[in-house]
Amino acid sequence: MSNYLLRSSFSIPLPRFIPLDHFRFRKQCRVWYRSYCKNRNNQVEIMEHVVFDGPEVMVGDLQLLQNKISSVRLEGPSKLQVIADFDGTLTRYWIDGQRGHSSHGLLQQGNPEYDLKRQELYDHYHPLEIDPTIPLDEKAKLMEEWWEKTHGLLIEGGLTYGAIQSSVAKSRIAFREGVTELFELLEKNDVPVLIFSAGLADIIEEVLRQKLHRSFKNVNIVSNRMVFNENGNLVSFKGKTIHVLNKNEHAIDMAGPLHDQLGDDNGSTADVSSVKSRTNVLLLGDHIGDLGMSDGLNYNTRISVGFLNDNIESSSDSYRNAFDVVYMNDASMWGVVKLASQLCSIVAD
């Protein structure tokens, strides 16, 4: 890992070659940051910061990030929307020392033969998914192939909705600490949230129901949706297959308001198409491909937050170059809560 990465603990000594007067504390952002020059001519400045809540954080260009924050705040929360990936972004990557389940991976369809077949697909395709050496266009074809095969096995193996409920109850899946508070903050400020997932909408809704125990009227889900018959058996999937590398707002017609599925009929959800008039975006993802989730939106300012959960050494440079902020090692959501709070705050005249 880079020698210039600072950890969020005063108990860990800072690199000796960086003078302490290079550090400043910005109360407005509640972050420590360091700036230094790569050469004596001050031509290249690199700035990194650490939010002192525990996670390790990388910022490629702190000045650019602060310019974006100022721009979003000036236009106010009425122009802001949040686009978030689900698996590995809203949910934790590691749980009790084991890889947490994804919304696809947690599913046990009650047919051991087909559960095994889906596991074999995972064992084959997942290493390809996280391989940084495979070009994105080639990887996209592999991901679509994986998803189509998996969906076919779910139908062929006789999946029922009851199996989904049971699978979630037994699963190793949990939200990052701070996700509930983030949703509550955004709901209070009438900021819509679109959860884009390559998983299964029906499972995501069940996870939200069982793990958060409440609904959010500003949250909508864009994901692969199942069609069940009157007996609760899966018979097909709706629309185009959404995988990890093709999630974007062109799939907006597949969005569903969360509170309808969770049985909360109080209040109303804004028309999901209205998000296209919100030209400032806070985007949360754990794959570089997640940056494409905003491709269908003509935005003015986008602040992108990446969660780098695995392959830290080999992927840190590409993530730092791709995202405005990168949280590493399965960080909590508290840094994003602080950022969203700032974006929703009123700028004084």
C-alpha cells in the first residue's frame, strides 16, 4: 500500500519525512488532510485526507472535491439525488471474518442440485469479476453471461418466494454501520435515493425488511425483478438483465418505490422520473463500473464515493483516479453521512 496513506488513529505514527506543519484541520469538513509537492517547482500537488472515524480514506484531488461540495451546496438539496450500489456498498463486504453474502449469493432455493450449480458459476466467474487486468468491455460480456445462466437456473430449479424469505433470515448479510442514518438524513431533506443493483430486487426488499425494519419513502430500487405466479413460484424476470457493469439510469423504468413493497402506504413517493431534473449526484459504489450508474443523467456536478473492499494493493491507484473519495477495508458509512450532511446544509448568505 502507498507510503502516503494515513491511517485514522493517532496511535499510529505519521511518516517521519512529512513536516507536521503540512497538516491543517478544516472544521467545516471535519477532516484532516495533508498536502505536499512531488517536486521543488510545486507543479504537482497531491492531497489526501483521513476522516477520524476509523476508515482509511484516499482523495486524489482534495481541492476538486471541495469545489464540488461548494457547488452542490449552493444549489441546495432540491437539486441533489443519491445513486447507490447495494452489494458491497450499502452492505458490508466482510462479516465475522468471512465474505458477506451478496443478494444473489445468499439465496438457497431449496434445491441442493441447483444451489451447487449456481455456486459453481460463482466459483468460475467471480475471480473474473474482480480481475483488474480484464478490459471492461470483455468483462461486461462475461458478467452478462454469468447473470443469464444464474437466472435460468433459478427458474429451472423452482425458486419460490418463501425460499427468499428463509434465505435472507439465515444469510450472512448486514448493512454498513451508518446506512440507516444516511437514509434518514436524506429522507428528512427530501433527497431521492436510487439503489442500483446487479442483484435481485425482491431479495433486496426482503433484506431491507428484515435488517432495517422500516421503510423510506424516498428510496427506489433499480434491479433485476422477478415474476412469480399465483403459487409463489418464479416464472420469469422483467426487462433487461442488469449486471455489475451495466447499471445506469437508462434502467430507470425498472425502478420501484421501496415503501410499496414493504407495506408502508403513508405518504407518497415522488415520481422516479423526476430525478432527471436533479442535476447534482452523490454516487456510491464499490466497482469502477458503478460510475456508469449516472450515465443516463445530464448532471452538473457528481461526487463519486468508492468502497475498495478487496485487492487493496493492486486496485488502490485505479480507484483513487476514478473516484473523488475512496473508503478502504470495508469502512463504515459514517464518512458518507458527514458528506451528505454537508451537501444538504444551507449556505449562509
